[in-house]
Amino acid sequence: MIADALAYAVTASLIQVAALALGAPLLIGVLAKVRARAEGRVGAPISQPLRDIRKLMSKERLRVEYSSVVLALTPVVVLGATTLAVAISPLVTTHPMLSGSADAFVIVYLLLTGSVALALGGLDTATAFGGMGSSRAITIGALAEPALLVAVVALSIQAGSSNLPAIVTATLTHPVWASTPTRLLALVALVIVIIAESGRLPVDNPSTHLELTMIHEAMVLEYAGSDLGLVTLAAAMRLGLLLALLASLFVPWGIATGTSYPALLVGVFFLALKASILAVGVGLIEVHSAKLRLFRVPELLAGGFVLAVLAVITDLATR
Amino acid sequence: MLLAGLACCLFAIVVANAVSAKHRAAALACTGSVGCALIFVAAGRALLDGRVSTFHTSSILPLMGFDLTLDPLGALFVAVASFAGVAALIYSIGYAHDELRSRPALSLLMLFVISLVIVPVASSVATFMFAWELMAVSSTLLIVVEHRRRPEARIAAQWYAAMTQIGASFILLGLLLLSSKDGGTFVEVTSHATGLSLTVRSCAFVLTLIGFASKAGAVPFHVWLPKAHPEAASPVSALMSGVMVAMGVYGVVRVGYGLLGGGVLWWWTIVVALGVASALFGALHAATSIDVKRLLAYSTIDILGLVLIGVGCSGALTTTGHPGVARLALLGALTLVVAHAAMKSLLFLAAGAVERASGTRSLDQLGGLIRRIPVTTALFCVGALSLVAVPAFAGFSSEWLLLQGLLHGFVDHHALTLIVLLAGVVALALTGGLTAVALVKAFGIGFLGQPRSSGASEAREVPWSMHAGMLMLAMPCVALGVAPGLVVTALDRVVATVETGGGSLVKPGIGLALTHLHGMIEPMFLLALFAGIVAFTRTVSSWRRAPARHVEAWRGGASQPTSRMQYTATSYAEPLQRVFVDVLRPEVDLEVTHAVESRYYEQSLSYESQVDDAVERLAYLPALRRITRAGESARRLQNGSIHRYLAFGLVALIIVLVVLA
């Protein structure tokens, strides 16, 4: 009985990791495609980011001569922290491995661990670009963190637990919750956070290499070969995880709740559907917004923070 | 056993004074460590079996007897103090030289440790104040030990002495309000306090709170802390920042819960307000500090603020009838105290090792230490990761517990409690990211990259005894993170003696799991899974590949990159400083000299930025100036005329007679 449950959990986690590892680069491809189409171009095929990563993985690794073990470890640590978060979060099913420990704060701090590792890697290159990207990325991360945490707290207070599967299950049993003002405010706050955390427009432009505007790209400028491949994959999986969590928390329908294996496939299908729709949404936001000045970004994030606090207050006031 | 340990510690002072300078620190550390180990075992036993043992010496004179009681709450702080004490003593074998190796300095260090152990077991007003003053005086003198080399230490000691004495007098006033005529032991005070009116009890609480909050470095009573902690020698600053500030929290819990038995909601609202202010102020200043020890000192203000938030929310929830959740919040706060003691002492010791190795503590002068002093770097990294609250390190487990306490407190329906809890959650959320900036800056700028000064490029690894002291503190940082359940179940028993309502909230086990409420974390399994993923990724990505080739960094066509092209700590924190310019009020000086030919070309450019403590500048310094002015004008009374003095005497006599009549 326990062996069955364990086998199911391990399978579920493996499916989640595989789905995100393959699917997240495709989401990036969808984003690029939406942008291209909106600008009247044909654009690269959706699978282009996946091919780029495959190509990078087969190239030679080059490291900066002054770098230490930190730079060498950063790609695996960033990818490891993101993959761990993917493996335990309720994305395809509410019962993946260690789902008891899939606490919202664990996921938030695992993402923070990834950001910290990347920021340290940027400083380890001993170059101006690395430091610049690191400083900007960690500043934006530090300002996005409060909005993220308070939005998560708003959801947790409503469900009576900060355990993510518990929140998802609670939403499934109380479908009314999905449309409460608390949820809507938290949703907007989380969308702002996701855009900032995954380095999309209007906070960061992932396709620029101008020193005045680069944030994430400046930080990872010195990676090459498989190191760059891992970091790119980790960044894609981070966006994929955040979008998938958004889908699971706000529109959980379609997620597998029992222990039947076919339900997992249904879960994967719905996850792909919801994440693609969200990716198109993020793509449309990107097309219709210009990049903000670095020092206007805090205003945007402060807005997200205020919305998150309002989400908590409306929840307390309406019960 | 506790007394044997204390005796052994006192004996250590004698031994240290008898031995020659070369072996003095080692002799003190050996004997003192045995004493501290005995104390630690005594405290551990009291923690585990929950027994209360008392010791009392009677004397003919009033207020002269010694009353010591080892109860679970006190034992927790005794255990923390003695553990950190051993680490600091072992560390000082290699660290102590010149001034710190002198007889008085080492004796004071031992006395400081002893006072830290006595404060939590003192069980009468007189004994408590004696231990409190011993702690204050010994630490003040330890700050000035190196005053010849560093004149700033004198100013720091002046601030510290003044603030700590004012704080102590507030505590004394508060405790005297509560004391009865029959006696001053805490048991008598407790029974006497229940008969007092709420006004008197509130006055006593607020007075003691001011004193304890200033010891815990709560804003706005914190100004001494970022001056004193960095200026003290590193073992001393480790003890001050890790353990001594915790005594402030101990005081609030002991008086608020123990002597006054809970109190009313607004008391705890003040505590939370102090905590929120400290957490935000400390985190912001830590993120913008350049001096690594100053950065750590501000981070202490931040974490102690979070602890006060936990204690305050717990008190608030108790008064509104939710003892169960109140226990959880208090448990989170006390776990954070233990975790903070380990990680902050470790970081201060590591910062001292960096200073010893490279001769500077300014991050702008450091860099590249990971290649020169790898062991110290690794130990600093453990402390930094703990403080950032990376999962599977001590900081995360304790902050998670605290967050759970706040989160589940929202079942309350009292408006003020909800506001208090919301403020706590917001402060916790805001400080998380800022702490990450501060520690990434400290570690990334200080230890990675290329050296920024000759001191950093010629840094030498420190002696093994310093590593041993740090390693001792690194172990609890990891243990409390990987297997928090083992420690937290013991702490849960301590909380049960303080907050007696409500059942146990934590299931015994390796990880943390809440009973009644839905919430758990299993850091050990998370860590195992993470290690598996990392090992798998590493194997796959380097499968049949040539090892990485080391090449020059991309320089965009410019000349050979130098270490001056790297970001410094100042530039790293500049974006954040600009975002929070209204709170931090930095003094920025930009001087541009234009070329003679055209004002569109610059000849030279100098930029200076300094982040002073805004509270000190806007509140303390004007107050000090006013006091000084009042003192100056009072001097006019003394003009040397004997007639005037006689007149003063006559007037005073008449007033006394009138009052007595």
C-alpha cells in the first residue's frame, strides 16, 4: 500500500519534471511566437529554445580564469533548486513526492536560493557586467519577494494552510473561492511578481544585450556551453513553474487528485493547456508594454505588494 | 552542576592570570570550556526533564543574597550562552594577541561569559540587576580594550555605556515597582504583581520593555548597537550579537509572561511595533552597509526585530484567547533566537578571521578571499546561507515556524490582533529579500571575484583554533536546518512552561510537523532529493566531456580587465539605496571637475556616499545637543561666589523643611 503510494508519487514527480524540462522551453517559444506574430513577423518555430539548449549542451564549457568553484556550481544549483520545486509542487497531481513539504514558503525560498546562487555566480566572474547584472537582479528579486510572500499568505489564510496541495484541494472543494476578491487581487499581484522574477518585459528584456538595460543577461554573460545551457533551461523552468503554479492555485480543474495513473496524463494535458494560455497572455503583455526604466520597476513591484496586502485585508474583512 | 561550572569558570580566570602571556588564552579556553560544558550539560538536563532547581544564599544584609533558579526558560538561554561561550573561548586562543591577550582583557572575557550565564538563572531582582550590570560593565570594558589602535572604539564604548546604563535604570525602576516589601525574589514578585492595579503593572511593563528593547537593539533604542558590535574584538562581538541581545528577549518574556502573567493586548502591540520598526530598519541598513561587521550588526537588529514580532504576536494571541497559536508564535521566536545565536556568532567570528587575515573589514577593500582562505570562506558561507533562510539551514526552519505562528493566528477575530499579525507578516516578507541582498553582497563582494586591495590579495589562513571555534557554531546552523524537529521538540517543552494554555503543537520527529494544523516540512528529505538532482545533472552535463577550459573574461574590446572594474559593495547596494532614499537619507557627494577646454568633458570625478543612521542624526544628536546646552547654562549657577552657594544651601534647607512639614 505504502509502496504503491510511493511509486505513484515518484512517477508523478518524474512526469512533472519531464513535462517542465521539455515544456518550459516550448513556453518560451510560444512567447517569442506571440511577439513575432503581433509584430507581423513569422518568427522562429516554437521548438527553437529547446533546440538552442540542446545545441548549447553539446558545446565546450569555458569559464572565466578568475572564477572559483562558485561559478562552476551555480548552474547545477540553480537548476537543482528549480527542479526540486517542480518535483514537489502540485502541478500535474496533488500527490507528488514530498507533497507534505510542498509548503508555499519552501517553494518561495527555493526560488530565492536559485536567485542567490545566480547573483553569486555573477559576482564570481570578477567583471563589471557580472556585478551589474547581479546587483540589479537581486535588487528586483528583493523587491518582488514581499509581494510574492504576502500574496501567498493571502491564499494560505483563506485555505487555513500554507501547504500548496492543501490550497489546491481547498479550491477544488470550494469553487466559489476562485472568484473571491482576495483571489483576484492576489492573482494580479502574482502576475506582476512572475513578470519580474522571470525577467520578462516590462521589467527586463530577455533579448537585449545593451549594458544599460540588461539584467538577467548581464549576470549570465560569462557562461558558455553546457553551463549556459543549464542556466537557460533553469530560467525557462522557473517561468514554467511560476505559470504552472498560477494555473494550479487559481484554476486547479483538471489536476489529478486520486492515485490513478491515467489521471496523470489528463493532468499533463490540462497543465499544458493552461500554461500555454497563460504564456500567450504574458506574451501579449510583453508586446503591449515598453521596458520600464530600472528605477521605475520598484513602483510596479510596490503596486504588486499593495495589491497583495489588500488581498489579505479583503479576506479578513469579508469573513 | 551549574554551580560547579560557574566555579570552574571563575577558576579559569585565576589560571589565566597565573600563566604566561603565550599560553594565557589557551589556558583560559581549556578551563573555561570545561566550566561552560558543565553549565551546558546542567542546562540541557533542565531542558529535557523540565526540572526546576534553585540555589539560595541568605545573608544578613538585605539585597545581598544570591538567588539562582534553573527553570526550562532560563536553561534555554543558559545553554545558548554556554555553547557560544565555548566557541568564542576556543576561537580566542588563535585570535587573542596584543591587547586582548593581557590579563585584564581575558579575565573580562570570561566574566562576560559568566554574566551571560547568570542573567537567565537569576531569580531575584537584586541578583538579576547584579548580573545585568556585570554583563554591561564587562562588555563595555571589552569594547575599549583595543582603543589605542582604534579610537572609534572609545566613542562606541561611550554610546554603549550611556545607553546600557539608561536601559538598566529603566529595568530597575520597572522591577522596583513590582517588588513587594517582603522580598525581591521572582516568585514573591509574581504573587505580589497579581495584586497590583493594571496601571502599575502597565507602567512596570513599559519601563522594563524600554530597557530590554534597548538591549535587544530595537529601533529607536538601537543606536549603540551598530557602533559597539563592530568595534569590539570579534569573540566579544560574537557573544554580544549572538547571545547578549537575546537577553533582551529573555527579559521581555520573563517579565511579560512570567512576572506579569500575560498582560493586556496593547502591551504586546507595542512589542510588535518595536519589532516591525527594527526589522525593516535593520534589514535596509544591512543591505547598504559597507563594513562587514556593521552589516552584521544591522542584521542583528533585523532578526531581533523578527523575534520581537514573534513574542509580541504570541502575547497578543494569548490575551485574545488563542493560547495554542500563541505557543506556536512563541516557539518560532525562541527557535529563531537559538538559530540566530549560532549563525550570527559564526558570522562575526568569520568576519574577525577575515579582518585578521586581510587587515580590513571594509567590503570595498576585500575580494577573492575564496582562493586565499577557503576554510573561513566555507564557514562564512554556511552562516550567510543560514541567515538568508535557504531551506535546510537553521534560518529557514525557524522563520518557517514563526510564519506558521503568524499565519494561523489569523483565525482570531479581534481587529487589533489582526492588524498586529498583518504588520508582522508584512515585516517578515519585506526583510526576507533585503537580508538576501545584504548577505549576497557580503559573501559575493568579500570572498568572490578578484582582490580589491593588497591586504586581500595577500590574506593568510587563520590558525586552526579559530576554525575550530567557527566550526562549532556552524554545526548547529546545519543541524537545526536539516533536523529541526530534534531541537524544536525540546523548545516546545520550554514554551509549555511559559504559555501554559493549549496543547503541544509540534509532532516529535526529525522534520517539523504541526499537530491540529496542516503544515509540515521535511528538510532532510528535501536535501536528499536536491542532492540527487544535482548529482544527476552534473553527471549528465559533464558526461564524456572535456573539463571546462579557463579563458579570459569578455572585455568588449577594452584593455585587460582590472580588479577596479568590478562592482564594489557601494555600487552593489546603490540601486537599493536609491529606491529607499527617503528612509535611508544617505549623504551623497558628487564632485565633477570639468576640463578647461569644454564643460562637456570631465577631467576628474569623485563620488562619496555615506549612509548614516537617520534615527541617530534626527533624534539622538539634537537631543544630545540640547542636553549639552542645558548643561552649559547650568554652569552659570556656579560662578565661584561663596555667598551664592550659601544662599543655595539655605533655599534647599527651607524647601526640605516645607516638604517635611
